[in-house]
Amino acid sequence: MSETSISSSLKHCSTCEFWSGPRKPANSYMTHVRYDTTDKAQCLGKHKGSSKGGHDSCSSWKKWAVLK
């Protein structure tokens, strides 16, 4: 397990609405996301069904709805 926190403004899978991986807001301001860097999860967007890590990205990124 290798947990990290990144800004919600970065266009990575962990901050994307379409990523199905486990993550949570890292602060009460909803400006950062905390997730495990070893986790892979399905993309429910452009790359439907593809296994993506939290640091991956693509052109169909949409900010996760719980973030500001």
C-alpha cells in the first residue's frame, strides 16, 4: 500500500468522474484526493473497461463530482 494525495485540479484518473477506483477527499475543502498508488480500476468513460491507475490520464477527463 502506497497512499498519496494530489490536487483536484490535476487531470489524473484519481480525480476523474469516470474512474471506478477507491479514493476519498483528502481534506475538508475537497481540493485534494487521497488514493493508493498501487490500485488499478476500470475506466467508465472513454476507455470503458480498461484498467487504469490513479496517475493515468486521458483527454476525456471530467472532474469527480465531489471535488471543488
